Amino acid sequence: MSTYEEKLSLLSEMIAFARIDGEIHEREYQFLAIVASQLSIDKSVFESLFEHEAERVAIKSEHQRILQFYRLALLMHADGVLHENEQIAIREMGINMGLSPFAMRSVLQEMEKSPTGLIDPDIMLALFRAQHN
């Protein structure tokens, strides 16, 4: 991730996604706080994103778009409840990022099969690479 504005945009997108089911659950908030910390976003700036959405910045790198999709998928599973609105929204967001619908579906299926909801990054990248052929 190259710019601070891109980081704020990603985090803002994740906050909006967490609100799709009507509220941000504690586990979702904790996950968002961890992502903010990993992106080196100050806590006060993180908190302000709940009130004022950051300007959207398109993610140029395919690897970064795949990583953002995975973050959103993890966030979707964070509260332990898969809402239909979340499933619809994550597919739309992935398509808007230019990701393969087939690869996204495969990743989500693998996450559902996993007892922890996590999948190996190499497997995830392989699922996306398989769609390039």
C-alpha cells in the first residue's frame, strides 16, 4: 500500500461494509482496529472515519485488491453471522475492484469450509490465478 490516502480509503470502505447489517459488532470493531493498526493509522483518525468517510481511492495493484477482498471476507465472518446483505455487497465490491466472480466465490467457499474461517494466502492467490488461465 503506497499512500496514506489509500490506507484511509481501504479502512473507510471496510467500516462502511461492517455497517451493512445495521450495526458494527464488537468483534468487527476489534478487527477494524487491528487493520488500522497494521496500516499505521492513528487511533483518533481511525475513530473519525466512523463519522466522516474518507475519499475513495481506487486500488491499482491486483495483489492489493485481492488482499482487500480477503480483509472484507474476514470482516464479514468476524461477528459469526453471515447476513445476506453482506454476501451481496462483498460480491459487488469485488466485481467493482475488477476481481473474478468465480475466484471470489471459490475463496468464500474455502473460508466457509475452514474451521477458523481463514485460508492459506497461497491457496487464495492460487484460486485467483486459476481464473487467469
